[in-house]
Amino acid sequence: MAKIIDGKLVSTEERKKIACEVDKLKKDGYTPGLAVIIVGEDPASKVYVRNKSKACDEVGMYSEVYALPENTTEDELLDLVHRLNTDDKINGILVQLPLPKHLSDEKIIAEISPEKDVDAFHTINVGKIMLGDYDFLPCTPAGVMVLLEHYGINVSGKECVVVGRSNIVGKPQAMLLLHANGTVTVCHSRTKDLAEVTRRADILVVAIGKADFITGDMVKEGAVVIDVGMNRREDGKLTGDVDFETVEPKASYITPVPGGVGPMTITMLMKNTLTAAKRAKNKQC
Ligand code: GUN
């Protein structure tokens, strides 16, 4: 039977540490602030944005949410980003993705000041992650690394397989595992004989966005299985990319969905906002 990696528990512990640091900054007269922008009515995005704002309250940070209508123009959105770039109350800017089709994610992200890019999506921050010398953590992959560390799972020398090559998760996850001295393979939709590759993994991270995609026969006995997926089944239940029922009996550790990686992502966002605030405060002096 696998040990369950409890993301809620680890997230609560991490948030307490962040809240303590926020408190210290506030006593010095500096309050970290996050601005979250959402365009349109995507229900899942609305939930994420609400949770980000709640997390700010929980750790004592200031936050602003800009809920813009679906028909917002690129110029209007860019104006807001530019204004927030120079707003001293705001240390972090997050534009919730996906944006409506008429807006270009890349164009908007490119205009966020790299010092306030708490998602670490700007090319400057992506480049820094590639080099292993970075201030902002890629939130979800960093959350995975914190979970591994918390449970004493050493990455060094391990066969790490990442399923999915998105810019938000798969690619930065591969980099972080590599920086931790894992031997990393990235799989994707064109990978030939995926199961043959996933069965090699000591640590398997799955971020492919397909419900219950990884089944027990695709996993090595004793593997650590990290499920980044968040899908809604036809019956309305949340499920990950890993078929928990068949994989759990083979794994040594496994993250549940919900309650595994999910809570860590927003916690890492809080950590990045704190980092941005500390840097901005030091610049003032
Ligand atoms: N949409 C889904 N995940 C994320 C995320 O981590 N950041 C932003 N900005 N949008 C997202």
C-alpha cells in the first residue's frame, strides 16, 4: 500500500512559514501585494482566482482582483498590466490563463515586469529556471519538489519520468528534477510505447490533462507517483491523470486528487509574492 502524500498538510505548514515572514515585513511597514487579473467567465478559472485571493488573506497579504469582461481588448489589458507594473502596492501580477481566444497569452505575459512575474512565465524568468539560478519558482513544479522533500524522497540519481511537456508544468518540472540530479525523461503525445518509458520511472510526474490516463500496468512496483492532473469526470467527481485505484497498490508514495499537488501551487505563488516583496523592499532602502 502506498503512503499518501498529503498536499493539504504540507501546504498548511508552508503557508504558516510564509505568514510569519509576511508579518515580519508588515512590522517593518511593508505589506506584500498581489494583483490577479481574470478575463471572461471560465468557471474553473474563477475558482482558481478566488482561491488565490483567499490565500493572500490567509497569509496576510494585500490583494486586488481585476475581473474583466470577455470582450476586453488587448490594449485595455495591456494598459492595466502597465499600470500595475508601476504600482508600489503591488509586488506580484498574475494574469489567469487561459485568456479568451482574441488575446495572446504570450504578448500579455511579455509585458509583465519580470520582477513582478510571480508565475515565472516571462521569458527572462523561464531562462533563469533553465540556468538553475532563479528567484521565482515555477509554482506547480516547485510545489512537487517541496512535497518530495517533505516526504524525504531523494531525487538524486533516480529515473524521473515526466508525462506532459507544457510550459506551465512539464518543461519546468523536468528542469527542477534535473537540477536535483535526477535522470529525466519527458514523454508526450508522440512518445512511442509510453508504458515502456513510464515503467522505468522511480519518480513519475504526470501532467497530461487526461482523466485516469496512467494505469497500474504502466507503473513500476515501488514508484513514487505524482499526479498533477485535475479533471472532472462525467459524474462530476474530480479525478487526476492517474488511475488511483490501480496505481496506488503498486506505488510507494502517491498524491491524491484532490488534496495532493493542487494546494501546493497557490502556496508557491504566495512564496513568490513574498520573494518579490522582499526584493522590492530592499530596493527602497
Ligand atoms: N491557469 C492554470 N494554471 C495557471 C497558473 O499556474 N497560472 C496562471 N496565471 N494561469 C493558470
